[in-house]
Amino acid sequence: MRRLLSTLGLVLALAGCGGNSTETTITGGGLSGSPNGPVVSLDQPTGPNTTEVVVDTGPASGFALGAANIPYVTVTVCTPGSTTACVTIDHVFLDTGSIGLRLFRSAVASLSLPALEVPADAASHTPAGPLAECYPFVLGAVWGPMARADVRIGGEAAPALPIQLIDEASAPTLAVPTDCSAAANGGVLDSPASLQANGVLGIGMVSYDCGLNCASGNYGSGHVLYYSCPNGSASCVPAAVPGDLQMQNPVAAFLPDADGIVDNNGSVIMMPAVPDLGASVVRGRLVFGIGTRANNQIPLTAHVYPVDTNPANDTYLSLGTSAGGLAYPSSYIDSGSNAMFFDDPGIRMSCQSSSGSAATGQGWYCPPTVLRRTATITAADGSSGSVDFSVANADVLFGGGNVAFANLGGSAGQGATTFVWGLPFFYGRSVFTSIWGQALATNGPWNAF
């Protein structure tokens, strides 16, 4: 079976202080990877601000369902202040559409990481107590307590970073709140099998996963993100959470190195091109910082695309896309989506690998022949550029047993205004994602490629 993991915009905060985050999970068909398929690698650049990205079938322990087009990285987590009380966790899902490091609690149980405590806030009726978070996606959510940890990725370090410890169904520490269950819409992701990863590394365009709304406890008509649980499961109530206790972008928290170079203003994902019928393994590079070292300079041939920075707009943190005669004003580029997701009723969806997709509006596209199009991506400043893309028959792709595809497309039922440029967009490109408020993005974030 295959899983569709896409990121759709969940706007949670005011300008510069929140982000979109998501993960949509839809069952589908296909094999679990061919040991004889092509292996494609990009070994450069190297350096202390780099680490490997791998697309394969998932953790060595295996999943109940096979993975497709999911990029993974390895992360080391230590007890704050320690250089020896550490664990290294592989197959952490690399997501430029969410914020913060989220790991299954069992993976770091040996470290006894210090729990985060939220202070009492009378104005919002927040009691002092241990902090927990419900992080909803379009389909599914993760739930669990918060802690502090020193985080290392490649040669970069973020000390005492707030992280989420995802509760697992096998040994839960806190009962899932009713509001969180409602937000999950498809189920709480409470195992590596359901998440298809050992955790999520969110390195998107902003510094906090919520920001001002959560700092004041103003959840409005949306779902509650943060809870204070002073007496365990029975006492978890919505909480106002100061910014320094909220989930934070690990990249923005990186320390300067011994030479004073700090790679905290964004990231670059560099992936090799893959064959038309896919690859069994793809290895690329994750580079931290933009314009901070020789290995992360923006090429003169690249186009910089600023996103919308007005949180009052439906297009907040989005770009525009037009393709096939249709307009998608709320579009974005996201490594956390494992396909190009867009609604186009003219493309056949009757795939064996996602039975029932025609009825639900969700599933893979299966055109009778490869669909080749040119799209126009338009930035918030009105500039634009052309992107060629193709959509192949998902049944044909999955039938070969590979797991990495540059031409996998589908609909996640996200509506007619959204085009998600998922991981297929990254193959054969270097994609830059800046962080709002950091160097080079003080007036707003952008993508460049």
C-alpha cells in the first residue's frame, strides 16, 4: 500500500509568527520498493552545514504500509547540556511545510528529557502545569507532551530546543483530548507505521508553529494546539503559551560555529533528477543557511519568489500557480508533500492504486498517457516564472516497485485554489526556503529555485 502525505495550509497565527503545517494521509496501492531499481545519488555539497536526505522505503523496522516520495534525515537529540546522553534517530520526515522537531517518545525515553512547564495565566484561565500539544494536519494529528533537548543535525546545533514527544498508542502518557480527536479527522498518528517516519523535522518559512495567537490563548473557532495538564490526562485544558515555550524552527535556533558563521536563515534541499519510471533509492543533500557559505549561495540563474505575508488573506504564505487553464492562487512548495497535489477534473483518477478516488475526490492521477504541461508560478510581488512538469499513470509507476517519482500527481481534496508542489518538484533542483525575520528575509519569506 501507498500513503499520500501532503501539506496544506493551516494558518495559525499573525504575520511572521505562525505557519502552515499539514499532512494528508490517503491509502493507496503499490509495492514496497524494488531492491533492483535505480539508485540515484547527489553527494555534493559537503560541509558542517550539510547532511544527507534519503528517499527510500522507510525505517529498518519497516512500516505496515509502504512509503513513496518521503524524504528522511537523521537527527541527534541530547539531554540539555550533555555531550554523552544522546540518541541518534534516523528516518525523520523532512518537511518544509511545518515547524519544529517531533519525535516518538519511545525513541528518546532513555534521555529523561526535562518536561516543559507552562506558567499560570489568569487572563486566559491557563493553570500552571506540564505542556502538551495537539498538532492537527488535514487528515490526522500528532499528540504528546513537550520537552527540551539539544538538537544536532549534521554539524549544526540548536540548544535547549522545545520539541514534541509524540505519544504512542502502545504506551500513552496522556489521553487525547476530545478537541484533538476532532481535529485529527482521520485518526491520531500514534505510531511510526501511521506517520511513516520516526518523527518530523519541520523547517518551514517561519520561526514558531503558532505565535501570537497561542501566546494569548486565542484559538478562536479553530482547534486548540497547546494544553496545560497540571494533574495528568484528566486535567488537560487549553493554554496560553509564551513564544519561548512553543515549538520552534530548529534552523532559526542554530548557534554560530567557531568562526562566527551562523546558518540560521533558511535551508536548501538539493536532489538529483530521477528516471521517468522512478528510483528505488534517492540520496540528496540538505544544506543549512542561505548565502552564509560557499555551498549555499543563490545561483544567478535562480528566481526568488516572495510569498504573501498578509495573514488576513487566504493566500497567506502562498504563491500563485496556473496550469492547464486553471488558476491556483493558494499554492506552495513543500518537501512534506509526496506528490504534486491539485484538483483538475480533466485528469483521470480511476487508479487501481487508489480505489474509490473518483468518488472521494482524493487519490492518484492515472492519465492514459504521460501528461506534460508548463505551469506559471507567480510570486507575491507579481514576478513569475515557468515550470515544466509531468504526471504519469500512478498504477504504472507503482507497478515497477520503485518509491521515488518525479511525475507522481494526485488530488488530496484540498480544493480548486491550491496547487502543492511536493517532493517531485525538488528532483533535479536546488530549492531554497528562507525563514521570515532572519537575514535576507526580514520583510517576508520566499522560495528560490
